[in-house]
Amino acid sequence: SSIGYTDNPIPEPDWKPGAPVPFLALANTLERLEQTTKRLEHIHMMCDFFRTVITRTPSDLTSCVYLCSNMIFEPYKGIELGVGDGIISQALQDSTGKKLDEIKRLVHEYGDLGLVAERCRNTQRTLFPPPPLTCDHVFKKFREIAQMSGNKSTDQKKKLINSLYSSCKQCETRFITRMLQGALRANLGIKTVLSALANACVCTPPDGKIVAPFSLEDAQTRMERAWSETSSFERMIAALTKGGFEALDTDCIITPGIPIIAMLAKPTKSVTDALQKVSGQTATECTCEYKYDGQRAQFHFPGGNKPPSIYSRNSEDLTGRFPDALQYVMNGRKFPEKSFILDSEIVAVDPSTKEILPFQILTQRPRKDVKIESIKVPVCVFAFDMLFFDGRSLLNCTLRERRQILRDNFAETQNTFRYAIGEDLSDEDEIAALLDRSVKDKCEGLMVKSLDSVYESGRSSSWAKLKKDYMDTTGDTVDLVPIGGYIGKGKRTGVYGGFLMACYDQEDGEYQTVCKVGTGFSEADLEKFSKALTDLSIGEDELKRMNPRFKFAFSEDPRVKPDVWFEPKLVWELKGADYSVSPLHKSARQFTHTGEGISLRFPRFMRDRSDEKGPRDASSSEFIRDLYESQANKQGAMKARKKMS
Ligand code: ATP
């Protein structure tokens, strides 16, 4: 039905109200999910499962939601399972008696350790069957594994995995294995989980109070907002249980010390295009700021004696990496006791000339435990936004108001803490002149922002990025994932000669091909990548199976079909000439009428971004569609101008 509840019974096994949720109920739901690629059906199935959990065992809802999101703790805590395929295979060997070589051979044949684990387990007989696994138990064990450290931790982790394996039945082994690998989300992105949870909580409110019917869209928006401000299912479910969606709005709000999902810009390739995107329909006033080439940084200070912290664009804790930047921001305060969250870019500067240096210099800094005395390349913080001040959320204030609060409460210090340079402009020529100046001052271009817009997590049309380098080409670079390789010939014998590159479709958890790339690589790059990618190669048979670990959308045409497939892991920045609709590629295929994809023409490798971005952070298919559309807009405008002249 339209409310997202199918009234289908959730798959076996059944369980009594109040009893712990059997892990098999979740595993069976995930198995059903694998049979379809349709996102709406995923939402419906998960919604059914969550509703049953809320009705029978609401206390298990948190562990169930975490498990199906394949998360152990809030992402910003940076606590991962730390379990590689090696440990899993050894645990499998210990619990099934299958030799490691045999497991390796089977992985090669099946292309998925989860299926191999399931096959190994199913042939085992146990005299005294252990009690069935429950979601809560599995989740607690995962948390224990993630928190193990020290030199004995590998053995301890293996033991725990072993004990989980010995209780597994049917498809449970497959999903435990994939959860351990962190590869479950391929079919179930965070957006799908949040939508399913929102739908479930509207239909079956966890606080037991039937709310006046309100739209599912509204419920999903509220759920997404709470997630973007807390990144915590624990907090969200506690609030929903206490007082439904109303409590979500009061209890799950921005808090200093917890990173908020950053606001991002849409790509554009001309001043006209940027202005149209940002102020087009609403004719709001814009500000144009220098676009610095550094590290996005959210500075958090809870106030009083509490420690301040810094977070990256991906909620990674940067506090230990930039102690100098932290000091500069704290020194900039006019009211030292007041809490705040400030958004900014940290940029490397030349120690003698104080000129801005490229991003690559910043990446040479160690990742943690940096001592101020040993810093070789100093930084400057360019502040551009204020999300929270003196105990109050500013997210619903306009940028004009937020910027004023930033300027009223923080003072600039030459070369260490500054407001992002910018001007409030609407004249295209003036913006073009500022763009030129930004490039002369060693910036990448401009950020064009609506002054009347609120702070929105994720990519928003209220911000546009305008990069000078790419204005005459594609307007922006893209970050793509190599998913296939072509065996090198001639000078490139022994390495891959080219790669099949894909974007990531967040909605469907699908890697969709965008182009083949073979230029821009140094010999050293090719050697390094060929080695890394050979370790990631996967069998063709896995892609053909009903339930591969990752979904690839590609054309079978021999002109683009690669010789070898790779597990998605690396992320490379590519620059090209333009975009075209092509039957040879599949990116953004859900947005084209014909089902054909958008492809990047004449692509060139720029740099490896695998350190900063995971494969799911690669450019999304929506992003590629936006690039294609902004190019089409520009071409349209040029044609119109030609006609007029
Ligand atoms: P995105 O962050 O948009 O996903 P990306 O990681 O590839 O893309 P870019 O396209 O290079 O990064 O640019 C966006 C980034 O520019 C922001 O995330 C931020 O780190 C940086 N930036 C620099 N100056 C500003 C500014 N004045 N306002 C906002 N962001 C800025």
C-alpha cells in the first residue's frame, strides 16, 4: 500500500511477544531483500520487519536497526569491527574443519565469503544444537569485537566469531559473515533504513500513541533530520519510544561534540549556471566566497570545561591532527565560555610567505597525535558558517544571520584565523572578476551561496561550486571507483592498461559505469594500482549470481567489457571533456528516459582519493546527472545567445 506496509507476514521464524528477536528473522528478511533490486520493495520489507519488532519486542529495535545498517557504533566514533577476510577465514577453518586453501578456492569460485561460509556450515552436523542466535546477542558480540585491542585481540576476535558461527543456522552464516566484512549495505543504504524506520513508526508508533495521520514524506524528513544531527539510532529510538516524532524533534537535535552531516554544494560550470541554480527561482541574494582547497572542518565546543573537537566532512575526528587549528579557533572567541559549532576549511600556508598551499601539502601531515612543536607546515582556518552558538541551534537561521553571529563572536587573526573572503554579488561580471581573483590567490574557485537559505545537511541547491579549472570542460571533477581492468599491452604489459570506472548510486546501492580511463597515470601509478587491484579481483561468476556482494550496472558490449572485475574499494578523481548519453555506460540510468547511461568523454586520471573517500562516498549518479544537466543548460544558454546576436 502507499503507506509502505505490505501486510505480508515477516518470514519465519515467528517469536513470542517479549522474547528476543531471533537473528534468523532478520537474516531471512535480508535474504528476501536480495531477491529484488527495487528500492521501494526494500523499504516495504524492512518496514514490515521493524513493525513486527516494535509490536513484539520493542526493546530490540535499536540492535535490529544497527545490524541491518551494518553499523556497530555511531559512525563518528570511528570504532570499526577491525576484522579482515583473513580472520574470518581462520574462524571458519576452526569452526568447520575446512582447510584455509579450500576456503580460498571456494571464495574464488563463489566470489563471496558469505556464501562460502554458509556452504561450509551447512555440511556440519552438531550433536547438541546450541540455542538460536538473537539479534541482541549478535549485536552485543559485534560491539565486543569492535572494542577489542592489544596484541591478543586477533585471537580473541577469532574466538568470538567462532562462537557465533557455531550457533548459526541456514542463511545466518552468510549474513554474519557479510556483516563482519562490512559489506551488507550494498542493498540497504542508510536512506532506505531511515525511510523504512519512519514508515514503521508512523504505522506502529513505538510510544504506543497513534498520532494524527501525517504524511510519510514528513515522517521521513524528520527522521533524516534527526539522523543528520545525531547520527545515533540509540538516541533516535529512545526519543521515538518516549514521545514519538514530537520527541524526535526535541531530543534529537544538534549537540556540540557530535558532528552534523555537512552541507554540500551542487556543481556548476558557469557563472550564469551557478546564479541560476542558487537564486534562480527565488531570486534571493547571493554571497560568493573563495573556495579554498583544504580540509573541511567542523569545530565543536560544548562550553565550560568540556573539551573541544574537530570533525571532517565524513564525521572523522580530526582533533588529534590539527591541534594548531583548534588553538586558533579557540583564541578567536570573544566570549570564551560560550558553546559553538563553526564550519570552516583548514588550509596549509607557506611558513615564510603565508601564501596558500595546495591540499596535497596538508595530506602529508600525520593522521593523529600531532604535536604543535613538531608541525612543519602551518595552517590557517577560514571560517564560513556558524551552526550553533551559546546553547542555540542556528540551523534554521538564514546564512545572512549565521554569518553575522560568526562575525559578532569571533575575531580574525592575521594568517591563522580568518573569515572566508567573499562578497555579496549579483552581477555576473563582478562574480567573474572575483572568480579570477580567487584563482590568483591560489583558491580553486568560488562557492556561491544563497544568503536566505537555512543550513541543510547533504547536497543542496542553495550552494553552488564554481571551479575555474573546469569551467571550460566539465565544470567539476568526479570521484569514481575502478570496477574493471583491461590487460595492458605493449609498454603496459604486466600492468592494467585501462580501467572501467563507476559512480555509486546511493539509492540502489549500485555501482554504475561512467567511462573507461587509461590516461593521466604515471608508470608508478599503474604499477601500484595494478598490484592493489589484482588483490581485489573477483570472479565473473559472482556478478552473475542472484546475490552478489555488490551490484554493478554495466554494458555487455565488448568495447567496454573489462577483462577482470574488481571489488569496489579505490576512489580516483577524474577530469574529462564533457558528458554524453551513451548506450555503453549506465551511470544515472534511472534518470534518462531510455535507460541509457551518462558517460564522461575523454577522461583523465587526476589523483588517488582512496585515503579520504570510501567507494560509497564516490560521486553519486545524481551528481553525474547534475553535471550533465548543468552542461546542457550552458549549451542551451550559448545557443540562445548565438541566436540573439
Ligand atoms: P563535496 O564536498 O561537494 O562532495 P568534494 O569533496 O569533491 O565535493 P569539492 O568539490 O572540491 O570537494 O568542494 C567542496 C568543498 O569545498 C567543501 O566540502 C569544503 O570542504 C570546501 N570549501 C572551500 N571553501 C569553502 C567555502 N567558502 N564554503 C564552503 N565550502 C568550502
